[in-house]
Amino acid sequence: MADPSVALQEALFARLEAEVSCPVFDGAPMDTEMPYVSFDREISTNMTPIAGRKRERRLIYLSVWSDSHGQAEVKRINGEIVAALDERRLPLTVGRAVSVRVEQADAQREPDGVTYQGSITIRIITTH
């Protein structure tokens, strides 16, 4: 069976677009108005047992970008992402998402002193 990586990103993108109050991008243009969420990175680790279906642990990294004063907007959007994904079933067109869990969420001011960034780490176990 084909690798579920693209199907997983499509499902995550669709869920976030439907449930988060700002735009979601995989590669936002440089002049994109804030706030927005961007897909940043995916790491896949092979966890396949000696016998059985192929299984991988995937870490998906998202960023939330805001130029609103203070961290409140980033924290609100982080909360929307957690509510949209943590421990919720995520149907895929290829493979299966066995577990979806938000592992970490944080908010910080960027060195420019104006922009705030939220970071979300999602752990997803897939089989195929």
C-alpha cells in the first residue's frame, strides 16, 4: 500500500481549514497577512514490527504567526488547533491514522519584538 504521508497532510489541512479561525498554508507567500498557520516539517520514524502492517510515528510541526499585540491571539489559535486534532479520529484516503495527539504547544515573541510565533507538535501513528 502507498505511503500515507500526502493523505495525512491533506486530512490535517482540511480539518484545520474547517476548524481554525485563520488561513492555513503549506508554504505561505512572504507578504501573507497575519495571523495564519503554516505546515513546517514532518519527521517519520519506522515502527514496523517484525511481522505485520507497516507502522510509522510521524511528528508534524505547525507554526502560528501573529503580529497582534501580545501572545493572546497565538494562544487562542493554538487552542483551536489542539481542539481540532488532539485525540480526534482523522480519516485518511490512504492508510490509517491510529492515533493523533498534540504533544506540545508553545507561544513566544520573535526577536523582531513585534511578531509572535506559536509552535504545535502533533504525533500521529499511521499504518498501511
